[in-house]
Amino acid sequence: MLPTPKKYFVTSGAAEGSSCLNAFDNALLAARIGNINIIRVSSILPPGTEYDPELLLPPGSLVPTAYGSTVSDVPGELIAAAVGVGISQESFGVIMEYSGKCGAAQAQEKIEGMIKEAFGRRGMEVVEIKMSAVEHRVQKIGCVMAAVPLWY
């Protein structure tokens, strides 16, 4: 059984690369999570998890991470990614991620709407939202990503 994470932060990054994978790797580096092994998880923030925006993750660590990303090789295209954490008073939180062909403001609006819907469906009240978003105008091959790494 895996331990339950106790800390998290929200982050986002954008970058170019010589290939789609290099662009993704460079976006991870821009978001401060390029030297870890991200394990994609779904969207629940454990109860009592502490927000730590300065959290340093040990290189090579296996890190549960909720994230969204988009890669494009269409020069001039605007791409964006956003992630948000909705926090409740009662219990756990909900993480939502979005990426697509839009600007950061539109991605943030989508995140806010998704968090409100998720909380409404659960009969919970959102007391705070922490969000990170990024947009990028593709030059050759670009990537945007937004993530919530969870740590112990």
C-alpha cells in the first residue's frame, strides 16, 4: 500500500523542443518537475494536505502528479494549460487540469468551472482555489503543461 501524500504545490511551464518529447521534457523543467518521475494520478487531494509552494522534490523520485499538457507543431498556434486545486472546509480537495488551443485566461475559466461542478456534485463547498496556468505561442514544436505534484 502506498503512503498518502502530505504536501503539494501547483505549477505550470511552457517550452519549445526539437521533438514533441523534448518539448514536453523542457516544459517539465520550466515547471520545476523535470528531474522527477511523474506518476499520473486522478484528481483528489488527500485531507489535511499542506500547500508548500517551495517544495523541493528529490531527483529521480516517483511522484504522484495530476497534470494536463498539450504539444503542438503548428507555428503561431496559441496553446495553454491550467491546473486548479479546490479546497473544502470539511475534508479532501479536488484537482482539475485542462490543456488545449486557447489562452491562459480561458484555461483558468474552464478549471474554475470544473472545480465548482465537482464540488457541487459532491455536495461540498469550495472555500479556496489555488491555480497555475501558462500559455505559449508555438514557434516550431511547443508544449504547455500544468501540474499538482503530491509529496510525502
